[in-house]
Amino acid sequence: MPARKDAARYFDCAFAILAAQGYGGLKLAPLCERMGVTTGAFYHHFANWGAFTEALLDHWHQERTHRLVELARREPDPLNRLQVLLDAAMELPHGAEAAIRVWSTIDPAVHRIQESVDLERHSFVRKAFAALVDAEEADRLATLGMYLLIGFEQAESLRDPEALSWALHELKRTATKGAAPRSAPR
């Protein structure tokens, strides 16, 4: 495995390719060209393409789910915690996430990771809402939030960040109408 900084450069380039060209565009030659490296340099860092894609997906899972959950978990105030999650949702690499979702329909290993990301995100968002509303409503609001995010990512021609921001704000407003904060999620 390459040094963390080198790996992150490869992953950033891969996410840019996924966002711009979709899963079909993520290939070794375009990645190396975008990086300004040779395929030999790539193989110096990664044993093979499979090792790279596995590391890429693990990086995505860690950075765009685990790290964001930990960041939100540190926020003691339930409303601020929810806002941290909404801000994180706005900052996701939406085009790349849409491409990963397409990729997951044809690769079982990618599907397992995608499913894990969805379930982990839903679980934590549900817990964040549960600090404001009852368990049943928290589950519904978390599901609605996931639908908003996934729909936004999939509807490329309609993708409007301001509209997503408005929708997520409305979701938060719905959860906070008359809500007395409950305990923090664990």
C-alpha cells in the first residue's frame, strides 16, 4: 500500500473520473494520465487493479462514512449534531457516489460495501434524529434523508445543490418542530 498521501492522490483522481465519466471511465490508463504517472508507477504503489479498487472503496467507506460519523458523534448538542450530518451530506462527492452505486449493481464486492455504507449512514442518522423525536419517526426521517441523498445523486440532470440544501433543511425543520432534545446517539 502506498504512503497515505500518495494513495489519497490516486483516490482523489479516481473519484474525479467516477464523477465525470462514471464507472465505465475508471480505468488504469486514464487514471495514470490524470495523475501524470506511468502504469509502472501505479504498480509500484498497488499490486494490481483489484487491490487499487479495493483500497479506493475502503477509503471511500472510511472517509465518507466512518470519519463523518465520528465527527458528528463528537458534537454533544443534538441540533448541532444533525447540522454536522446535513453539512457532511452536502459535501459528499455526489457524482462519484452515483457512479459507485451503478458499479455496485454489477460487482458483488462493491455491492456489499455500498450496502454497508447505506446501512451505517442510515443507522447513525436515525440515532441523530432519535435525540429529537420518537424512534419510529426517527427511522422514517432517516429513511427520507437517505432517499433525498440517493435520489439527488442519481438524478444527474436535475442535480441542484441549492435544492438539496433546501430539502435537507426542511427535513431538519420537520424533526425539530416542537422537539425537546433527547439523549445523544451511541
